Amino acid sequence: MSTLAPTPPPIPAEDLTRQYREIAAEIRAALDEVLPTGRYVLGPVVETFEQEWAAYCGSRFCLGIGSGTEALHLALRAAGIGPGDEVIVPSNTYAATAFAVSYTGAVPVFADVDPATYNVTAEAVAGALTPRTRAVIAVHMYGQPVEMDPLVELGQRHGLLVIEDAAHGHGARYRGRRTGSLGEIGCFSFYPTKVLGCCGDGGAITTGREDRFEEIRRLRYMGQRVKHRHEVVGYQQRLDVLQAAILHVKLRHLDTWIARRQSWAALYSELLAGLPVVPPVVAPGNTHVYYMYTVRAERRDTLMEYLAGRGIGTQIIYPTLVPFQPAYRSLGYRAGQFPSAEAACREILCLPIFPELAEEEVRAVADAVRAFYAG
Ligand SMILES: Cc1ncc(COP(=O)(O)O)c(C=O)c1O
């Protein structure tokens, strides 16, 4: 008989099955209500969620879109951005932020970020302005809002459209206001792992401007305002009805889930104190929803391997800056142009964080990090 202690169960970086088990009955009931109706495209279920999401974000209008990427794309298209234009985006974001710009024919111009919050700053955006700049996309990295007031002021001074990419930041607040209500257009992804995620692809835009709302509504459904009259070349990019029904159920739980993420983050920060690991910093006036709990760690790669060896899943969000991706080689960016984002890229590690984690799991992760540095 083996005398070895039993191996502890693995702690995944994320686990969608736990959330499903918690609310399976509610989700099934919602789907059972929709499926017999035969209304599978747009209609009241999508509209209900749109109204709820607009109200939650503190925005006047919301439209359900097929994905977060397409939400960004349609937001830019609605403002007439296209060939010859430039749009400033943070260098450390997900590729989708920049790809949405490229889809329009405009060019993404990458900016460095704040070393403490990992968010793009008005200063970095000001440094990237050219006469061709038409818009800036502020990404609320890891769940913490961008310092928006100076960015919005800069946008007003230079006639720029300020878009929020809130794919990481559902429910986070900046000076009391929720993401999605801070810029002219807010773009959300409901990709399953997000703070609010559906069971497939989904996205939304929020805006206070009726003209933007009308234009995005026309673009998301084949350029139509009236059926069979295609006024412009539009897209087939509507939020799916079943996903809207699921989001309607999940929205009821969102604040509880965010509070759980925040409590795991607080516990991690307490348990990791004194180690060569820098916990996330929350800027004054912000709340952080911890889509990711991102630390900067000494000997990051070795730590990641060590944790993997103990069954602990971690992630690097994101391992390569977008300007250095092969897709943007032709733009000619060079190492050293984004000092803060490049340093973060080498040092960041995202520890497991999702609402359904157990306290023992958070403690086990922190113990393993401590053991790594002790050894
Ligand atoms: C910052 C950011 N922007 C945009 C997207 C694109 O969203 P989606 O995957 O729904 O297209 C994502 C998510 O994947 C993201 O993390």
C-alpha cells in the first residue's frame, strides 16, 4: 500500500461547470419557456435583456450583438470610421480590440499602459495622436475601469469617439458609474468565461446616443430598419435569443458573483502579502470586478510551471502584445516601444479566480505560491 498522501484535486484557472450546476434549474426553465414559442431571432426575449442590461449599466440604450468583437466593429462602423482613419488601442489588450479596427479599413495605433493598473492613460493616448486619429478604445483591463474623465476630456478636445471595451469589466464602477456608461459607446462580450457570460458567443453595445443606437441597430440586421429594405450593406450580428434568455437568468446573480470574486481577491492579497508578488492595485474612485486576479511575480514562468505541477491552473492574459502579433508585423512595431506593457507581459500571472471557487482552494493556491518562494 502506498504511504504517499493523496493528491489534492486540481484547482482550475476557470471552471464553467460549477456555475452551471448552481443555476442549471433556472437556465433550463428559461430555455423551456423560449423554445416552444418558435421566436428564435430577436423579439421580446432579446429586448427584455437589452433593457435590463442598459438599466444595469446606467445607459439609455443597449443592443444585443453576436459577439464582443462584432460589438466593437459595429460601434466603429456606426461612427463612419474606415480607410484613412486611425484608432488608438492599448497594446496589452485582446487581439479583438485591434481587429475590430482593422475590419473597418482603419489602422490600429497602439499605446502603452499604466504600470500599476495595466490600463491605457490619457497621456499615452495623447502621445499617439496624429491628424488621422478618429477614435480611442479604452479597455478596462482585468476588470478595473480606465481613468475615464481625462480620456473623455481629451476626446472632446480632439473630436474623438471614445469607445469602452468593457469585455473584462461588467459591473465595475468608475466614480460611482458602471462601465458601459462612461464613454460614447460601451462594448461588451458575453463569452462564457467573462464576468457575465452566456453559453456560447454573445455581446452587446450600450450608448446614451439615440443616433448611434439607431445606426448600430440597422447594421446588426443586414442594414434594415424595415424588413426587406436593405439601406446599407449591414451584417448578421444579432444576440441569439437563447443566449439572451440565459443572460436574463444570470444577470440576477451578477452582483453576488462579483462580490464573491472581490472576496477571493481580498483573501489572495492578504495571503500573498510579504511575497515577491505584486497584487492588483485598485485606483481611487474605482471598483474592480476581478475578471482576472493578475499579479506580477518574480520568476513568473518557473512559478507557473511549479503551480501547474501541483494541479493549479494559471493563465497569462495576454502572453504577446497585440502590436507584436504576426498579424500586425507590417505595422513595424519594435521591442521597447511599450516599456510598461512589455514589462508587465514578462511578469504577470493570473491566478484562479471565479465566483464558485472554495476558500480552501484560494488558501491552497496562496500556500503553493508561498512554498515556491520559500523553496
Ligand atoms: C478585451 C476584449 N475585447 C474584446 C473581446 C472579444 O469578445 P468576443 O470573444 O465576445 O468576440 C474580448 C474577449 O474575448 C476581450 O477580452
